[in-house]
Amino acid sequence: MKGIIDKLDLSGYVREFEHFLARPKPLFLEGDQQLHGTMIRLMESIDFTPPKAVVPLDDAIARLKKQGVLTLSVLFEWVKILRYVRYLSRQKFPQKVLDWLDEIKIDPFFESIEGFFLDDGSVNVAMDERLGEVTRFLERAKIDIAQQMSKLLHTEKLQPYLVDKQVHLQQEHETLLLKAGFNHVLKGSIVARSQGGFFYVVPQSIETLRAQKEHFVQEREALLYEWAKTFSAGMQKWVKFLEFLNRRFDQIDHYQARIFFAKAKGYSFLGATKTPTLRLVNFAHPALAHPKPITIDASANIIMITGVNAGGKTMLLKAILAATWLAKYLLPMRIDAHASSIPHFKHLHAIIDDPQNVGNDISTFAGRMVEFSTILQSRDAIIGVDEIELGTDSDEAASLFKVMLEALVEKGAKIIVTTHHKRLAALMANRDDVTLMAALYDEANRLPTYEFLQGSIGKSYAFETAQRYGIPSNLVTLAKAQYGQDQEKLSELIERSSELERGLRQKHKELDEKNAQMSRLLNTIEEERHALHQEVQGAKVTLSRAYVDAIDEAKSAAKAIQREEIHRGMNKAHAKLPKAPPPPVKKVEPIKVGDRVKYLTNYGTVLALESKEAFVAFESGMRMRAPLVELSLAAQQKSKPPKTTLQKPTVSRAALKLDLHGLRSDEALEKLDQFISDALLQGWDEVLVYHGIGTGKLAHAVNGFLRSHPSVKGFTDAPPAMGGYGAKIVTL
């Protein structure tokens, strides 16, 4: 794995990520990757503390299987894991995470081991009275040694022989650094000499105290070993559980490291899925200090990147492969995770470096062929090849590489290549599963833009690049002349193609922005419609409840005997009915004789005014009286040159209406007969009659009357917006 990490420039990223792990481990997460991704997203939503550093415990498990005894330091490593699992189980994670943690069933036996250690790993002496007593004696011995050394340092007779007033630790002994002749005033043992010729001396009184201290140390170690032996014997019965706990903690460690690394770097998670679409939106390679995010659709089977030298072709190739590798291992990255998608590949190959060196005695092209022979055996792989034409004649190799690329596609591979092979790009361009990408060049500033144009073969700009890096201008000019006019024309055609593609891309971008704006507008309208619908439904429920309560009160009142009780009950029922808002008062605009007015859908001029009516001459040629409240001022018609025309009066469809709601059948038919007569006199050819639905009696009577009327040509149900089944459009 290290080889692919180095090739994709991810070494720094991996080193930085590994600092977030509680203990070293492979980066790959075994098991269901989608489940791992779900658990990471669920745990990411809750703030929690990462675990303390823990050593690998595989050797400890192997030792327990052989009935060995674990040291206290190793036992404390198990305690750290147990305590962290208990800590996580107390957090407010989503239920799926808590259920997963609950699978770790910790036996009460382990509580005694946990209680034996304090938080810093030191022993809790309260667990053993003998251990506590020995520990106190040992501390007393240390204090006595320190006090005795301090006393000696301040002894007046010893002052002339002291080199300094410090206690020196030599060969695990507390010593004083003394000059020659000290034996006249102090008895002790010399354990070493300094470079200056002085003596490191252990005073005799200190040796006695030290012997006592060593006795207590040995007694304490014996007691601690007994505890370690007891705990180890108990843990031997739980080896299977410890193996499970060790694996589960590795999973927890994988999850927490990814979560805290992502938070520290501002990265997002995007796992590999079964989707065939490889689309990166605003991805930034982690190796770049100031990256320019890339957005690319690399869903085609073959991506061919051409164009300017030093324009970012190799980095684009590495970016696509790096994003795929990070997604495969569920490692966070800087990307728009919601808009991006990355397929899962079983294998990932990168042919980037020049294989030629002194040690392997192989040419560049031969080395490339060795690598191709290996990857030709792979299935379900993503393959990156940098400078595919490296080491051989481009014209000869174009057909060879074309055939090999097609063979890889047949094995389900996705290939990303960078090339200056215009011939190879042209050979591959006619395939539907090939996407061409060109690195763009800023000719005005003579610099690469590190942007890429999809669907075009790019120019290498070798002459411009050479001049930018210091090749004399006269040599570049001579090279251009040698290159030839035909090749120059081809380059101009390529440049023109790039310009057209850039213009098309800009138009696409503008259309996408407009589409996005329309989508946002439609979403807003839909949200408002939904809110209004909810409001109407709520109002319906409120009204329904109010009417039910009022009806119940009315029924109760109807059961009363006394008239006063009935009135009181009905008043109470009426009070429960919702109060209807007052009808809006229509503002009547002042109308004068000679004004142009609108009545229903007809326009006309006012000839005379009365208190509530106006006599109007309509433009259709008809004259009639109309209520003032139903008239509104209309704009004056623009004057037109006079011309002689013959007009047939026309009337808007069903503009004249009659409402028969609430009438008895005989009353309704009488009004309907009069209404049809008036309409015929006024020149209407269609009228609208409202009879309602109700019990159907009135509708039946109206239908029968219309069928028998000699002036009615026909009738039909009105559209839903004009009354539906409760109204008829009558043709006269």
C-alpha cells in the first residue's frame, strides 16, 4: 500500500491521519463499507472525547492463551479500553450506535481489574491492606533517605570536601560528589569518579536506609505480581471476549480517528458505492498547500488528458486516483460530498514513475510494458497512466496503446491517461466511452491556468513552456520554423476548437445557473403551496369541530320541553359557530355620463345615470341598464382612423348568468323562462344557469324545461371552474 500512497502524493496525509489513531493499525476497515460509513456519520453528529493512546494487545492475547502472566502495564492497557467503551455507552449517540456498543457485554469480573488502577495507571493501594502498608513504609524510607542526604549536605565538617550541594544519581544510588580526603570526616563507598577526578560517594548511613528501601520495594513487587497473576488467571477464561473486544476497539479507533481528523481539517466523508458514476465536485488534493478545487465528470471508461506542459495534467490524474483511494478506505477529504459520487474498485493501479534505473537494467518503454502486462490481468480496477507515450515513438505506439486500452475496458477497468499523443487521442475520440480533456493555457500571460476543458484535444504549448523556463527566444523561433506550417495550422485548428468549447461551456454554465434559479423558485412555490394547503386543512378541521359541537348543542336543545330551554340551547349552539368575516365592501368609483366602463366582459359608454343604475351603450351595439356596483371605469380606447366595417354582434361565452339556488321548482322555472326571453332580446347566444346539486329535484326540473323550450338549441354541464354539475351552459 505504501507504493500507491507515495505515487499519489498522499504520504503526508497518511502520516497526519495516523496521529489521530489510538494505536497503529492498517488503514483498511474490514467488513461492510456502507455500514462503516453509516456508523461514522451517526457518531460524527455527537461531541465526544477521543481515547487515550493504547498499545497493540495481540501479543497479550497470545500470552494469555499460553497461561502466561501479564504485566500491570499491559493490564492497564485493557483497563483503558474497557473504560473507554463504558464512556461511549453513556453518550447520547443515535440508537443504532448504542445498540452496536451494547454488543460488548463486559462481565463484572473486569470491574475488579478496573478498580485496581487509578486514572493515571498507578495502583489503587486501597484494594489491598498489605500493599497499602508496604507502600507507606517505602514512601517513609524515601523520605528518610532524602532527609539524611540533606542533613549531610549541611554538615559543617563536610563542607570543605563538597564539590557541589546536589544529590547525584549514579548506578541507581543516591551519592554526593566529594573531593579527595573526605574519608577523614565521612564513611561511605565510592561508586564512580567524575571527569574532574572527584568521587561519587554513597554515605554509610544512606546505605543502611537504602537497604531498608530495597526490602520494601521487593515486598511491594511481590504483592503486585500476585495481583497480576490473579488477574491474568481470571482473564484466561475470557480470551474469546478479549479478542472480540480488541477487534471492536480497533473499529472504534478507526471511526473516531476519521471523525476527529475530518473535524480538524474541515474535510467531508464520501464513501465508495456501487454507482457507475465517477464525479468530483470541488475536490482538492490534500498534498497541495493552496489547491485549486477541481470539478470533473470522469464517468467514461477512458479519460484522456492532453494539453499544455506543466499545466496540471499529472496532478489531475493523481487527484482522480487519490479521491478514489480515499473513498475506498473511507478517509475524509476536501470535496462537495453531496454532489459527488465515486464507484468502488477492487484494484487501483498508478503507472506514474519512470521504471528505468541502473539497478533493474531495463528501458523506460520495456518497464512500462512490464507494468501493463501485470494490470492486463486485473478486473474491476481503476488505472492511471502518466505520459503514456513515454519512452517510444508516438506514432508506432498509438495503435498499440489503443488496443491495450480497449482490452482493459473489456475487463471492466476505468483508465485515466495523460498524453501528448494527438494521434492516440484522435484514434480514441470516436469511442462513446472516451472523454477528452485539455489543459488550458493563458496565452496573454503565457502561463497555464490549471483548468481543464472537457471534450477537446489540447495543445502542448511546448515552445511557450520552453521559453517560460529560460530557453533563448531565437532557439524557440528556429524550432517553430522546423516544426512546419502544416503542423502550425493544425495547432491553430486545435486552439479554435478550444475557444469554441470554452464559449459553449460558458453558455452551459449560464443555463445551469438559470435552471438552478428556476428550481429554487419552483421549490419556494411548492413550499408555499404546501403551507397554504396545511393551513386550509387546519381551518377545515377547526370548522368541522365547531360545527359538530354546534350541532350537538342544537340536538340537545331540541330534546328540551320548555321553549325557554330550547331558545337558550339554540343560542348556545349558535355561539359555538365560527364567526364569518364581514363581506368586503366594494369601493364604487364615481362614474359620469360619457365614461367608458366595463360590465362583466363587455365595454361600453355611459349614456345616462340614475340612483343605482346606468344606461350603457355597449361597443357590441347593444344598449341596456346595468347596476352601478357592477360597473368599473375602463381605459379610453385609442383613436383609430375611421373605416367602414360591417360587424356582427358577438357576446362572450356565458357572460349572462342566472342563479336559481334556494327557489322552488315552479319559481325557478318562471324566472328561467323570463331570463331566456330577456337574453334573446339582448342578443345573447349563450347564458349560464346555476341550479346547484342538492337533492337533484331542481336540476331535474331545469333540465326538463330546457329540453322543451323552443329557443334552446342545447345545453351542457358547466366546466368545474364555472360550477361544474351544479350549473348549465345554455346555447340559444
